[in-house]
Amino acid sequence: MMRQWAVLAEYRDFRRLFAANSVSLMGSSVTTVALPLTAVVYLHASPAQMGVLGAVGFLPHLVLGLPAGVWVSRWPYRRLLVSADLAQMLLLGAVPVLAVLQLLRIWELYLVVVLAGVCALFDAVAAQSFTPMLVPRPRLLAANSALALSNSTVSATGAALGGVLVAALTAPVAIAVDAASFLFSAVCKARIDAGGTSPTGTDRPRQGLPRQILDGLRVVFGHPVVRAVTISATLGALAGQMQAVVVVLFLVRTLHLSSALVGVVIAVAGAAAVLGAVLGVPVTERIGNGPAFIAGMLLAGVAGLVMATATGPFTVVLVVLIAAQALRGCGPSLYGLNQQTIRQVLIPTELMSRAQATWRFLVYGTQPIGALLGGLVASTAGLRATLVLSSIGMLAATAAAALTPQLRKLKTLPEKPASGPAARSEAA
């Protein structure tokens, strides 16, 4: 854990990005509880509507994911991050205003979610491409671990806070906390000294958009390790989103938990994610980046199977839910930390934003399909069956990673990536 904090102490601009992400995630963690509860409790959404709600947030990644990497590479990262935060502040702030005026409808919730998803796409691609400019490559694992630790800590706190705020203020009004957090985040990011201009395109400035998108696809699928991680993450994300859209419904309608208790249950995963983030660096150093990624995928895949067994007396149900959420929290911390570091180290700097956008296009772009599929399966086969089927899909994604020798045997990462052409030659 000391390594994570050492990175914060050494690099001032990274501290500012860290603080901005931590505060905005605190607000977003409240929305993680408040937004689905707004749909379920306030707007009486059906399982199919919940599937649509889960899908529309990821549509920007599917529609804009590939060109976003090219566009992000043309703008200063800091300016783009600040603009995205301010836009999300306005969008999320509209939800409590419409609710107070009794004008909020499900289609308006869809619109806010999809537009906020556009902002989140550009924000994430820029932030992931910016981080290697703020921290030396040998410190990226520790830097990503610090971000994961912060994310896990505030997610756990924010989920619990979300349950309390929903109970006290109603779900729509609780989302105002998220809007305020994005304002603070924008101020922090504006204070970063580095502008974060991408070096992309300096060798071939006249390249068109399709050619630059193709370069991003080539660098992702040309390297065997990056390709294996991307394919596994894509399949796992599809199945994981199929599961995610029914979890709140399962807790509320099948297990009959209160809004406050739903927040507590979700917070358990956040607490487990803190442990996963703390142990992420030592575990990775002990077993290697590839095996650690595979282990994290396995833990996340088993979580839904465990949750599906929740039945019987309240005490038994609570114990099962805690076990499931512990797996759900530890797994993503472990695989997320490693997949991010693997991409940042193995991908050339000049192609970073395009490769990050390609990854998000595939991993996030397939999640609307998973969300819609989750709503469809839940409507026909039931919530418990959806948990089981989605977990099987996540375990299949884990198997795809484990069956890739280059990833399975990956113990350490090089300190520097190859240049763009060299990287393609090496992958070939």
C-alpha cells in the first residue's frame, strides 16, 4: 500500500488527477444506487426498461468509441477532461430538477444517461492516455493501483451513502450529489500543470480518420497479449452487463431488501474491491501480470453463481450476498489493475488514445447488447436464471484468457513500449 501513496507524494499532477477522480467517483457511486432506484421505485420501470437503461449508457462507446480515440488525440487532454466534467455536472443536475418539478420520465432518464455516457467516454480515453505522461512507466502499476484503491474505497462509501441519501431525499434528488462532485473534479483537473498534448500523427499528419482508426485496431489486435486481454475483457463485459442490470431488481423484488440495505450490499463489493486494490500490486508481483488478470476474471465470474443461491432465512441470504459481493469486488480490482497497466506499457505512446478508444469500443460497446439481453432473459427465464447464465458467460471469458499462452505466462512487463512500427513487427 505504501507504493501507491509514494506515487501520490512524488508526482503533483498525478495527485490532482487522483483527487479529481476520487471525488467525482464518490458522487457517481451515489448515482450507482440512486439511478436504478429512481427507475425502479420512482418511475416503476419494468425489467425490459431496466435493460434499456443499462444499454443506453454504453451506446456512446459503440457508436463513437473508435473515432473518439482519434478526436481525443487531437485535443489537449487537460482541456478535454475539464469540459467533460462540466458537461456531466449539467446533465446529472437536470435529474433532481425535473423530479422536483414532477417532469421526470423514463425517456428523459435515458437521454441524460446516454449524453453523460458520451462525456464519460471522452473523459476515460483522455485520462487513461494522460496518466503515462504524469507518471514514469515503471511506476504505472503503482499509479493504477492507487487509482483502483481510491475508486474502491469511495465506491464502497458512496454506495452506502447513496442508500442513506435515497432514503432521506428520494432517489432523484440524491443524484444532485454526483452533479456537485463533477464541479469539484473540473476544478482539480484545471489545476494540472501539464497540458497533455498527444504526440500522435506527427509522422503522418495527413492521415484520414479511417486510417487512424485502423491503426488503433492494428495495435490492439496485433500484439498477442493485448489481443488476449481485449477479447477476454470484451466477452466478460458483455456477460457482466447482462448480470449487472438485474442485480438491483434481484435484491429488491426477489429478496425484498430495502433501499438502505441495497446500498449496504452494494457497498460490500466496494469494501472487497479496496482489499483487492491493496493486494493488487503484491499479488501481481508474486504471480505475474497475466496470471493476476486471469485470477481476477475468475473471481468475478463466480460471484453471480454464488448470488443466485441466495434463498431461505434472512441470515443465510445475507451471508450468501456478502460472499458474492466479496468476489464481485476483489475480482475487478485485480483484473482491472492489470489490464490497464498491460495496455499502457505495451502500446506505443503515439497510438495510446486510439488503442484505449478501441478497447472501450469493444469492451463497453458490447455492453448494451448484454444489458438488453439481461432484460430479455430476466423477463422470460427469471432473475435468478439470468444470474446463472451471465456467470457462465463470464467464466467462458476467463477460459479464453487462460488458454492464451502468452498471457498465461506473462510475469513482468517491459519498462518501455516499442515504437509504432516496431510494435507491429514484434506482434507479427
